Amino acid sequence: MKADKLRELDTNELTKQSTDILDQAFRLRFQLNMGQPDVLKKLRVIQKDRARILTILRQREMAEGTPAAEPVKAPKKLKKASAKPAAKTALKPAAQKAAKAPAKVAAKAKSKPAAKKAAKAPAKPKAKAKAAKAKKGK
């Protein structure tokens, strides 16, 4: 629907159309997931229509001077002074040991392939090995 036609509608009518579009989009998504490819174009069109409606509703809110909904901010966490920090320090050595153990295992795992590679002598290609055996046998 064109934006000019939408601007002629009442605010209540626009909100009703917005909810109707949401319901229609919900049904279309089901059809799309069921494998009907022709539904995709219709879904995109109604999403754009809903965006136009919401834009017009927002413009009307701004024109009326109605304050916009403030975004909700998460409350800040306050640090409490209590006996808990003393308990945390008692747990630290155990936690440090647990953290060091996986690091040691990882370091050993990384060093093993390097040690194996250094211990192995470079392998001769099969053709050269056969040629060397043939010379010794003659």
C-alpha cells in the first residue's frame, strides 16, 4: 500500500492493519517453511507495508509531542562489602590449580608432535631407498 494512502487513515486503523499484517506474516512464514516459494514475495511486500505503517505512527507521535518510550536500562550492579571476599580468597588456590592443570596438559600436547618430528630422521622416498638397496646388493 502506498504511504500517501496510509497517511489518510486514522491512527486506530493503522494499528489494526499493523496487527493484521503481523498475523498474515506469521501464516506466510509457515507456508514458506512448508516449501511454497511464491510466498516469499508476498511476505516481503507485507513486511515493507508494516514498516511504512509503523513509520507513519511514529511520525504522528513525534508531531503530537508525545514523549517516546524510553529504552529500559539495566540496573547497575553494586558491590557489597561483606565476608564473601574472604571466602573467595580461600577458594583461589584451588581454582588456580585447576586452571593450571589444563594449561599444562595443553602445553604437553603441543610439545609432543614437535618432539616426535625432531626425533624422526627424514624419510627417504621409496624410489631412492630401492635404488640404494639395489646398489648394495650388486
